[in-house]
Amino acid sequence: MSKQQFMAELKQLLGDIPGSERDEALDYYENFFLDAGEENEEQILRELESPEKVVHTIKAGLRDTDSKD
């Protein structure tokens, strides 16, 4: 999987959360890849494992935030 594929799938999987939260998450991961550099893209993809795992983490964080309000 390439960075572009990862980001496209991440965007699709985040389609059911509010737009501002989705945009913030996508910006975060885009910058995460940029900061690591193109030469480390494969390593980052291995560390993140899958877009599904990242989405699970993001949504769990959102649920925790909602329950504290």
C-alpha cells in the first residue's frame, strides 16, 4: 500500500465523523508522513499497520472526548 492509497482509504473510512474532526485527522496523518520524509514512507506504513486500525484509534479518542463532556 502506498501513502496515497493509505490516505484515500483513511478519508473514506472517516466519512461518518464530523467534517472538522475528519479534516484534523487527515491533516495530522498527512503531516506525519511529510515529517518522516518520503524515504521513511514504508516504515511509517508498517508502524501504522492499516487505515482501519488508525480509524479505530481516532474513533475511540472521539468517544472518550464525548464521554468527558
